[in-house]
Amino acid sequence: MNDPKRKTYWLETYGCQMNKAESGYLEYELQSHGWTPVQKPEEAETVILNTCSVRKTAEDRIWGRLGFFKAQKKNHSFRLVLMGCMSERLKEEILNEAPHVDLLVGNFQKHRLVDVLDQGDAFLEAATQEDREAAPQRAPQQPPQRASDRAHQEAHLVDPGEYRFAERHSLSGFQAFLPVMHGCNNFCTYCIVPYVRGAEVSRSPRSILAEIRRLQEPEDSSGQAIREITLLGQNVNSYSYREQDGTILTFPALLRRIVPVLRDRTWLRFLTSHPKDMSDELIELIASEPALCRHIHLPVQHGSNRILQAMGRKYTRQHYLDLVARIRKTIPEVSLTTDILIGFPGEGEEDYRLTLELMRQVGFEDAFTYRYNPREGTRAFELGDDVPESLKQERLSGVIDLQRRITREAKKHKLGRTVEVLVEGVSKKNSGELLARTEGDEMVVFPGSPRLIGTFARVRLQSLRGSTFRAETIEADGA
Ligand code: SAM
Ligand code: SF4
């Protein structure tokens, strides 16, 4: 019988850009193997959650979704797949507490997922048959569910091997995220990433360049030219690839190989830079190479030396300030953004004050701000969690307020300028306006036709709405 749900999927992605890129790869693979996405989870034969473990809040949301899908399984028959960092970190807990998860896929097994799903058509049927036999008391009108079966969930796991980079990470569109590295060797004491993603591995330049060339082939981007490529890694500055002749390709050298391959006008960005590894060579390259966006995301995390040391960040406040001074001198129009982590164990009022002071000194264009969450397995977990949640929240609000003021001040100085923007979509607040971004990653809205989406435009910054620029068009590519 023809099952309308056969080979249909629903994919939810949580967390960082790396997860989004890896989900892009998965979707490409699924669709190449005849799978179709659906509009609602209940229409899918297979539901996949690509998970995040960096903060407890992300994991809590995913546990909530697992509860939702458990209830859904009472009414629909579908396969539930949990992949990514949470599958690595909480494998035992999920096997014990979420037996309705049919398949757990760790970070080193993702490349096998589509094969397993394809072969696994039989696995759901076999499992439901087992269930019918095992659960005769279930009302006949209810679709059968697979019983708790660890062996079944685990049977499809393979031994973690080396991380394998996928050869492509997007289906189509004008913006692409390309992993160039995986894992992290830094072991900042608060961070779970090195435990769930493993040691740093650099992707080969051959594979990176091949993906970029493919992105630029018109048939690959459904008629839309690629306009922006973001290279991803937990610490791109430590990219290091040993070539066949034994020489080491560094990150600036990789960028120099990528730039000549870019066709037409394309913005090249990268995330994330670690302050201990950002070299003068890279700063000078950003200054001299027009394809490289004048935007550096340079997470400082904290402004107090005592806390930076306890975090294992391996730089001091002064090192960071000196680095910023060199960057601003070499690239005067640069936009600097950061991550700030508040409430680390032992953080006192003076440490907090130093953080606010550093923020003022640097004048970040923007900041992502986080409240510390102890993560079991990390070194900081052993230190306890002695800053009360209410105080963490109070300090975090102080950081957010200050950054809002700094951001607005910096933006006010830019009013009247004409800048280039990449049009990303229609504004959610006003369908007559377009939402675009500057190379410094600042949001701009301006009146225009949706035909301009995926093109560059020149606009004049006229006013501010919150921290978003309002602008008028000077010149548009697709007009
Ligand atoms: N590799 C990047 C770096 O070194 O800056 C950051 C990657 S991390 C996934 C993104 C951000 O999450 C970090 O910059 C940090 O501020 C935040 N983060 C990491 N662990 C955290 C924790 N235990 N609690 C709260 N925020 C955390
Ligand atoms: Fe986590 Fe530090 Fe590695 Fe960033 S550099 S991923 S914060 S361990």
C-alpha cells in the first residue's frame, strides 16, 4: 500500500550556526535520497531534532519537545531521531528516560544518518510488530508504539570515529555557512563544546574550495547568486591544515586561497575568533581585502583578569584591549562584536564593574550576553554555582542596558552615511519594508520591493528605530 508519509521528514535545529550548517547538509542528503520536508511535524514519517547542549535552557527546551513528541506518538506513528550535542552529552539519560526516541545520533555519526534512515524503513515496521506482540493490552485503534528498547536505539549507532566534514551544507539561497573546522582544544572551564564535539580538526582546503565553487554554480542555487559566505569554526584562528608536502596552511593563508575563487561580489565572513589567537596577519588581511567583511566577532567573556583566568581563557584584560586597539587602528571602520558571560563562580562586584568598564572602553558595536549555567563534566562545574540567580539576572540586565546604550551611541554617529547592505528579507514589522544587513552585521530596514532580496543595495542611514537603522535607497542591484 502507498503510504503518503513514506520518506517525509520534519527537522528542528537548535543552537549554533554549526548546527544550522550541519542541518543544511542533512537536508541536502535527505532530499537527494528522495525524502520530502513537510509543513507540520504530525505529517512526517521521521522527526529529527538537531540538538544543543551549550546551556541548560537549550536542553530544557529540547526535553520539552521530547515530551511533546511522546504525547504525539500516542496518536501518530513516526520515528523520532535525536542528533547532535545532547545525544553526545546525555546519551545514558535519554536511553533511560526517553525510550520513545528511536535513534540517537552523536556528532561523529551524522554522516551515516540518511543511510540508517533509508535502511531503517524496515526497522520501524519490525519494531511496531514487536510492540503489538509485547503490548496486547493497548487499545486496537491506537497505533502501536515501540517499547523501550535500548538495544534498538543503540544498534544503529556506530563507533565514534574521526569527524567527517560533509562536502556541502546548503540547499540553495544567497547566504551560506561553511564549517572549516570542527571541535575545540581550548577547554574554557565553563564550556561543554570540547567534550561533545571533540578535538579540533581542520577541513581540507580542497573540500572547502570545492564547496565554494559548487555554491557559485547557477544550477546549484536555484537561480539565486551566492552573496555571502560565513566560514565557521569554534576558533577559526587556530585553523591549521597539513598539506601533502608537509607545509601548514594557516587561516589567513586559507582566506587568501578562497578570495580568488569568489565570483562577482560576495561577502566573506568568519566566526568565531579567539582573542588569544587572533594574529596581526589576519587583521591586516581584513584591512586590505575588500571581499572580507569588516566585522570581527571577538568574544571577551569577561573584563576581570581573575575571572578570565578562572575561565581558562588564556589572555588578560590588557591583552584584549591592546588587540582591540590594533584592530581599530588597522581597520578604522571595523565593527566589533562580542560574547559576555556573567555570573561565573566567584564573580564579585568588582569583577562585574571591570566588565562594564571594559565594555565602555571597547565600545562594542554589539554583544551576545549570557548568564552562566554550570555544565556537568566541565572543570567549572566543580567550583559550584555561588552567584545567586537573582544577582546573575541583575548583573546581566546591567550588561544588556549598557550595551544597548553603547550600540545606540555608535549607531547615531553613523546616521547620514551611505552604506552597502545585503537584502535578507521582508521586514516582519512592515511588509512594505525590506530587512538588510551591513557588512558590520547591523540591521537596516528600508522601503523596497521583495525582488531585491538576495542582492546588494546602497542605502543612506536616516534614523534609528531601537537599534535598527531606517534608511532610504540610493542604488539597488535588482531594481
Ligand atoms: N568558541 C566561541 C568562543 O570561544 O568564544 C564560543 C562558542 S560557545 C558555543 C558560545 C557562547 O556560549 C560562549 O561565547 C559563551 O559566552 C556561552 N557559553 C558557553 N558555555 C556557557 C555556559 N556554561 N553557560 C552560559 N553560557 C555559556
Ligand atoms: Fe567553548 Fe572556549 Fe572552545 Fe569557545 S573556545 S568553544 S568557549 S571551549
